[in-house]
Amino acid sequence: MSCLRPRWGVVMDVAESGAGTMRREGHSDVPLVVDLDGTLIRSDLLIESFFSLLSTRPLTALMAFGRLGRGKAALKARLADLVDLDFKTVPFDDTVVDFLHAERAMGRRIYLASASDHRYVSAIAAQVGVFDGVFGSTEARNLSGRAKADLLCAEFGDKGFDYLGNDWVDLAVWDRCRQPLAANVSPRLLRRLRADNPVVTEVSARKSRVASYVRALRVHQWLKNTLIFAPLLASHQITVATVTATVLAMIAFSLASSSAYLLNDLLDLAHDRDHASKRFRPMASGAMPLVHGMALMPLLLIGAVALGFAVSPAYLTVLALYYALTVAYSLYLKRRLLIDVVTLAVLYTLRILAGGAAIGLAPSPWLRAFSIFLFLCLALVKRYVELIGRLKRTAGDPSGRSYQLDDLPILSSLAAASGYSSVLVLALYFHSPEVYALYGNPERLWLTVPPMLYWISRMLLLAHRGVLHDDPVVFAVTDRASLAVGGIILAIVMVAV
């Protein structure tokens, strides 16, 4: 049996805890050592544990981050003390797992070695069930790079083991192993590795991630930011200057919203993996490295702020308010009953206020009221759709949310009340002095009321049937009937000008 080596990390025989398969006595093949983060799993347990804690106890997470001053290993140990990760939903690299099972079937000894905390490493090893032992970090030692190489050489001898890794830090281990194996490595790292080791086995090739990054940024959600054009169109003050300012404002808002989406996805990894459709999100599924999401967040925000300065100080203020409220929503407000849907309605309305600030024009009270009621309706529909989906799958009440399946009837009623109130506000607006000043035939605008009533009623009915997309706004821009209604309303507005 392997023993505890506090100076280097943790070395434990999985058989001691009853997990995995006992080491075959007298087996003479060179043992295979496998890395964990980015190799066996398409994730990073340090990042996962930090954001899991941040999503539930932000202050505790920030205090734990202070342990970094005592070293990375101390931070990992503290997070492992505070966070119990759900390893059943962690995305494994199936190709690597299949390879390990094939090697195990041939009688090979296999070990899991990771810089992650030894408790997490042991839990993963027990779940996979092919490892003879595990090596992990302790509070005193971060088992990464040279530290890992030294430990493995002390355990198996120099060139006495094969090593499967994925990152630049693994070069120190590859240099001292017998046969290097690679999984999910970048082309540049693979070239570097082959320069020193002509024979390299690539177990699992890295796949192109361009589409994954686009999905992670939720580029399709940028359609929501077209609301920024509402004040420009409603005021009829269309000039080169106002159009340019509005376009820049929309781009800045899109960058800021993508930054916020990345933060939300990092905070919601466990919840997303338990969701029927959200589990396919790039970071939840492992299609995009978590560290890349962390890096993109501030870069996108910096780009948004730079463009915001170019638009106007007033616009930048609204943008800052939007981002702060979005972060508050991701960290806390989304778990508060009804506060979450009101927050979503406010976030949509802030897009309209941002459009007004970009051109130096405050949106009318009518437009703001219409926006609040309409988007509160759609936010309630979004929650209704999530619940009806779980009801149809018999998945029970959702975790991490304040809603229950028994809330379906009241959510439907609230959505209908809010949606029809938005149409009432629209109808009253058509009789206001502002309309008579902007339109030559304002009475024709009343023809938009029936299509709006039809559209809201249809959305409610589709939500009840469980055929609506998780996000009603995204569904609307891809639904033929919704697009037809939009075309009809646009035509009516044009003939009313």
C-alpha cells in the first residue's frame, strides 16, 4: 500500500477505501499516471469550487481567496473544506475514460495524479473505478509541475511510468516519464512536446472551439440589445450622429452582457448541468475551458467601458447600472421569489434607457411603462416554462430557485395580467399628445392592439403546452408567427406616420 507523503502531496491506494480495483500482484507493465483537470475531466476543480462558493456565500469566497497569500495549495484546501462538489455531473472526457478502461482491461496499473485537493481527486477516482491509487495536493504542497514530477519519480522511479496530461505545466512531468501521452492539448503545445519526444500518443485530440465560444458569449442574445434603438425610432430623430451613437451603444451593451453571461455561467455550473437544455452550455459541458471564460470576462467589460466613454457619460452610467444589477442578479437576486423576474424586467428597461442616454433623449413614461409590463410578462413566462419542463420530465422542484411546481397556476395568471397590462398602456399611449405630435394618422396605430393581444395570448398558450423555448425573447425572433406579427405591427406604424 502507498503511504501518506505530506512533503509532496497525498498518495493513497484506492483499494484502501474499497473503491476501484485491487492492484494486480506481480504485474510488470509500466504504470500509467493520468492528470485530472483538463485531461480526465473537461473542467478545473479549483475554478469550479471557487465559483460554487461565490454563488452561495460571496463574502466567504472572497475571504477564502485571501488564503492565496499562503500559496495556491492553501486556497485549494480551504475551498475543499467549504465546498462539496457534485462529481456525478462533472464533464468527463469520454475518449480518455474509454482509453483507461481498455488499459485497465489489459491489466495495467493506473494512477490519478492532480494538483487539485486530494479529497476531490479521491472522489473522482472512486467514481471512475479504474485507478489503483491517487496523488493530490495537500494544504502544505501544491502537486503541480516539478512537484508532481518529483513525487512520481520517487514513487515509480525516473522513466518508470507513462504520463497522460494536457497543459504546459505537464512538460516537467513529461520530461521525466517513459512515454508521454497527451489529451486535449493545443497544437502549439503538441509541437513543443513532440520536439522533445518524437513518439507522443495523442489519446484525445482538442476539438475546434470557435462555435463553443460564440455560444458562451450568447451572441444570439444580442438581439435583446436592439431595444436600445427604441428611443431613436420612437422619437423619429434619425440622423447620422444619433444612429452612430446608438450603434456604438448597442455594441458596448452586447460586450457587457456577454461578460455578465460568462460570470453567470461560471456561478451556475452545477445548476446548469442539472437542467435539460442548459447542461449543453459550453462551460457546463466542458466544451470551453473555465479559465478562458474567466479571462474573457474582464476583457469584454473593458471593451464595453471604452465604447461607453465614446458614447456619453450618461450612457456609461446606465451601462454601469445594468452591469452591477446583472452581477447582483447572478449572485443573489435570481434566487429570490419574484424579485428575480422584476429584476429581469428592469434589465430590459435599462436597455431602453441606455438608448435614450446615447442620443441625449429620455424615453417617454409610456415607453418605460410598456417595457416594464411586457418584459415582466416574458420573465414570468420564462419561469413558467422552466417549471412546466420539469413537470413533464417528473424532475421535481428546481434546485437553486425559489419556485415550486405548485406555483404554475399563479405564475400563469401573473404573466397574463402583466402582458395584457402592457397592451393597455400601449392603447392609452396612442391617445397621448406625444403621438399626435409624431404621427400624421395616429388613429391607425390602434390597429396594432389586436396583433399584440394575439401574440401575448399565443405565447401564454405555448408556454402552457410546454413547447416554448426557455427564453421567450429568443423564441420570438425565431418563431414565424411572432415575426409575422412584428411585420404587421411595423407596417401599421409605417402607414400611421
